[in-house]
Amino acid sequence: MAAYKAIMNPFTGNLTLIRADSAFHLKDSVATYNDLPVSGNTENDVRITQDTDKMYTWGIASATGLLSDWKEIGSATSVDWSNIQNGPSSSTSDIDDAVSKRHTQNTDTKLDEGGANELTVADIKDAVDKKHEHSNKGQLDLVTDGDHDVRTDNPHSVDKSDVGLSNVTDNAQVKKASSSTDDYLPKWVGTSGDELEDSSVSETDAADAVSKKHTQNTDDTLVLEDAPASDHTANGLKCELTAGENVAFGDVCYMKSDGKLWKGDADAEATSYCIALALETITADSAGDFLLIGIARDDTWNWTVGAPLYLSTTAGELTETAPSGSGDIVQILAIATHADRIYFNPSLTQVEIS
């Protein structure tokens, strides 16, 4: 341990072991530089000159015995902030406070970017465009349109279609008699003053019925469009059924004992008897639309017009070539009416190849 010394670290307040030959040894001060001794010194001895308060160290291991062996290493005088020439006018406490409150410049382009109240310039501009002023009547008035609480001239040109009354005639045949306090339709009175009976139909049910309305006609035939308007569409008798496996538009399916539709396969009787064609992508155990009879269009098809289409030995597919392998099932499912259109009308008569 003789090679080491314990010194007090002024910053941490801890004792630290360092090599003895690397530590400064503070010796008695001298009056002037010329009073520094040139003999009896060891490396790292430090002395202070009283006339200048400068510090010198004996920094040469092999002394030459000259005064120049002492090297100036600084001043022993404490530095006062006010003694610094051209120093800042702020106090050290103010500067420390400013440093503690510093922030890093970022590249955010929005207010509260990434937060719950993020706003873009477009959001702010839109809010300004739609701003309202508060009037002394306690009402919200549009800045551009004046006192809406007292205007009756329909400044926004709202018509009956804008409020869901496009099917009401312009003749005033009925009028509302009183406001209802429940969820059902209110009483109405006719032009003669006779009150119509209360309705027990809810507003929700009435709106649903209107959305599903149809016009009665006298047609006694079912008319199918021979050319569906777009790719992957169909006209005809459709039904919502549940798929037993993932299917896509054009897959032909049979009904399994679980009551679900599975892709048909002519390799065996158990997977034939196809009755439907998938009209959309349907995942396993999900319901979707299937065509039972009608016209279907797929722009990727390239059939021979007039050719019968059979159940294929590839699951879910149609083919112009009748299966011919032993045990295969021959079932006609459709007729090609165009290169990319078919008349789907599956036959339930099947032939098994022996």
C-alpha cells in the first residue's frame, strides 16, 4: 500500500486510492518565485508564491537543480464570477435555472402530435371556417348568416328530401296534432279535423318498413338479365347459406350432413349432388350468398358458348369435359351462354362411371 495514497474527491466526497507518484504534494508556500527551493524536492511537489498566488509543481523526475525545474500550473486564487472580463450579466443561479428548463427542438408539425388532442393546420382552418359567435340572447349564431334563432326564411335552402321526407306529397293532407312523449308515432288529424287512430308502430319499425318497400306490379313472370352488369355478379334465385369451408365466387358446392355447403368433387358420390354456386368469398362456418338458379358472370372464364359444364374432379370447379374415371360422377351443372357467363341450373340426375 506504500505505492498508493488515499485522497478526498471534492466532487463525490469519497476517499479514493491513487498511485502516490501521481498525487500532488502541497508544500509550504514561499514569498516569491525566486524563493522556490531547487533541492530537496520530489516529483509532484506543489508550492504557492505568496506575492502572485501562483502554483508551481516540481514536475521533473531527475532534477537539474535549476529554478526552471518548477513549472507553473495555475493560480491558487478563487475565481469570482464578477471578475471574469466580458462575462454574462446573468447570475449563476439564473443560468443554472435556465439550463434546468432547457428543451430539445423537435420536428413536430402538429399540435399535440401523437397525443389525444392532435390537431393539424387543416383541422384548425376548418374550425375557423365553421366558427360561431355567442349572441346576447344565449343562442349560437352563425357569423355569416346572422340571428338564426329569429330567422324563418330557410337560409340554407333545406327541402323535404334533406330531412327524409322526399316521398311526402306537397299537398297538406295531414298535420301533426300533438307531440308524442314515447317512441311511437304521434297522433295526426286529417284536413277535415278528424283525428287518425294512434299508431302502435315504433318510428324505427316504420323507417325499416319504408326502406324495404316495393311497388306492386302485375307481372307473372321472372325476368333474368342475360348479362350481369359487372364481373363476379349474378342474376337469379339466390339464398344465404353457411359455408363448411372457405369458398370463393364460382365455387360449386354440395350440402353435407352438417347442413353446410362444401366444395363439390366428382371423384365420389358423397361429394357430388351440387346444388349451389358461391357468389362471394365466404370463410368457413360463415353465412354468405349462393346462386341456386340463374345467370352468373366471371370475366376470367373462357367457356365454349353452348357447352354443358360438368362437376370437375378438382374440388369446387366446373369443367367442359365430363369425368371419365372409374367411380367418377357425371353431373351437368350449367350451360355456357357466353365466354364469361353461364346459366347455372344443376341437374340432380347423376351418372357414376363403372
